[in-house]
Amino acid sequence: MILNDKRIRIVVGHYGSGKTEFSVNYAVKLAEQGRKVALADLDVVNAYFRSREKAEELSSMGIRVIGSHESSGSAIDVPAIAADVYSPLQDESYDVVLDVGGDPAGARTLGRYHNYFIEGKYDMFFVLNANRPETQSVDKAIEYLRKIEDMARAKATGIVNTTHLLKSTTVEDVLRGQQLAEQVSEKIGIPIRYVVALEHVANKLPSNINGEIFPIKLFMREDWMV
């Protein structure tokens, strides 16, 4: 697995697209490479399946997790982001993953950090799931991305195909999403960086697929969830 060399990675996309699962897996892979990692949960919109819920597990892997400043677990939370986010953004010894709220309004939280998003020094990954209602066509996906960029005051640098049906995902599902990702990529001139799939599906994807195959584990869904 070859992870990009930009120190700051911003992950944006539609709610339910697989954005947080990708963010968590990305942070884990960075930590496995021996890097000093901070994962900041900037989602102040969605109340469920947020990376901060896995803080204890991720901390045991050496990952610093930052969430709302008054949160002490999934049961107590407020719609605010800790000032601690500034620390890893300023400390260049950190590799930073910013898991952003799943719609254009959620991306507004990025605006306060825009001074750190210097062109060529960060990546902003647009997580694209062809099954989500707001990103099922090329034009709708591009419109959604542009709204996120406007709110975030930052430009996307890569597309991540996360088309899935959770544990029922097949190779055909991923390849169908890949067609959409390639059409979006061609139209806006942004490359496909990763093709995300559960490990057993990723192993069956064609090796010449456009983008790096990114096998993941399901951290955000318990074993009993479908």
C-alpha cells in the first residue's frame, strides 16, 4: 500500500458514502507504517458512525483522535470541534487525517483551517459512492463536490471510489461505481486516487483498475450489523 506524501489529508463526501470508514482505515494504515498520526473528527452534523466513537481502539494503535471538545463518549456530545485540531496541523511531525461532515454544510467547519491548506501541501479526497442519492450521476456528483469545495475553501485533489453495499458488496458493485468515478474524473480533471473495498472483494478487483486498490476492514460497523 503506497500512501500519498501530503502531510494533511482531508476526506469529504456524501453522508453514508463510506467517508469515515475510509478515514479510519487510512489513519490505521499510516500508523502501521510507523508514522505519528492524528485523526480529527470534524463531523458536527451527523450523530452516528463518527470516527471519534472508536477513539479508544484507535488510541491503542498509537493514533491521536480529536473530536468535540466536550465529548466523553458516544452518549455525550456537542456540535463543536476541539481547539486541539490546530496542534497537529501546526506540528509538522504529524500526519493528519481530517474526517469532515458528510454534506456541504458539514464542510463549513474546514473554513477556519483554510490557512493550513496550501496548494501542493495537502490532499482533499472526494469520497464517491454511486449508491448515494446526491452523487448517482456525473453532474450531480460534480455539483455536490463544488458545493463542498466552496464551503471548505479548498479544492479536491483526488477521487476515492467507495461504492458499496456494506457487507453485501460485490466486485460488480465496485466496478459500477468505478465507471461513475472515471466519468467524473475525466470531466473535472481530478485523478482517481483509491478504489476502496472490503479485503475479500479488493483481492478480486482487476490489477489494472484506475486508482490504487485500497482494502479496508469495517471499524465503524459492529459484527451484528449488516
